[in-house]
Amino acid sequence: MARRRLLLLRILLIAALSGAITTGKTPASKWDVTFAPYSGKELADMPVQVLVFDVKDHGTGMWVREWRIVNRSEKTFVRFRWALFVAKEDDLDSLLLVRELEPSVERGVGLTLRPGAQWPVGPCSPQAYSCQNAFATQPLDKLLEPLSQQKDTRYRVSFGVDKVWFQDGTVWEFNPAHK
């Protein structure tokens, strides 16, 4: 089983690295997008902020080469769930989609992070194909499939955290309807 997972990871890595590096409208996709850390609605209230989100769409999947989070709360957290947020580039507060990256992992990613701490730590070379904790995710076409295409519409795909479990047993969850 572990050997199969390693083989699958290698295949995904090779597929991700063999595609062209793209920004804006991708040749493998019909969507005009930008990628960025989440900066829309409720950012000021989010206990965990994404500082870095370096992703490339390769048609067969998106390769998240580098990402980094910081615990902005006053409490230590022990688990978080990441998500992709989609909005129109000219209206970042009006979310069109919020998608968990790994819906099969309902419990989130286990990580204990003190207030003010960042993770992962350590530098990532700009020349590196992958950094610590790089991963592949669904293709951009599949992520944006529910949206009706609008001519001349530019979308923003943002990486953020939509749920955080704290060491004291409390839970914070993103609520786009709030405020």
C-alpha cells in the first residue's frame, strides 16, 4: 500500500513538472485566473492566514509548489482544514465557490502551531520544482466546473483555511454569510 502511494505521488509529481508554467489564462484550461493567498471577506477575523501560495495549473491537476501559513490567533491550534476560495477578480468579497481541498479528510490536517508561528519553516529556492509539503490537487477545470463561463471574466483562486481546531477545544469555522 505504501509502495502504491509512493508510485502515485511520483506520477503526480512528474505530470505536474512536465507541464508549462502558466499565469493568467492557461493553455490547458479555458479559464482566465490568478492565484493568490486568500484576501477576501472575513480575512481580518481568520485565525490562520496563508502568506504564500505558489501554484501552477497543468491541465491534469494543479501543483501547489509552495505554501505557508501563520497562526494569527492568541491560542495554539492543533488542526486546520484548507480550502480554495473562488471569486471574480474585481469583487473578492463575493465568493462564488469555497471548496475543501481534501473533502475525504473531514478532520483536517493535524498540526500544532503556537500563536504567531509560521509553518512550514525554512526557505524554498525559487529554482526548486517543489518545496517542503508541496502537493497536487484537482484540475482547474474541475474546480471551476460549476461556474458558468462569462466572456472576459477573470477569476481569483485563493488558498486559505476554512476551519481551525484549537488546543482548548474551541473551533473556528469560516462563514461567508457572516457580516
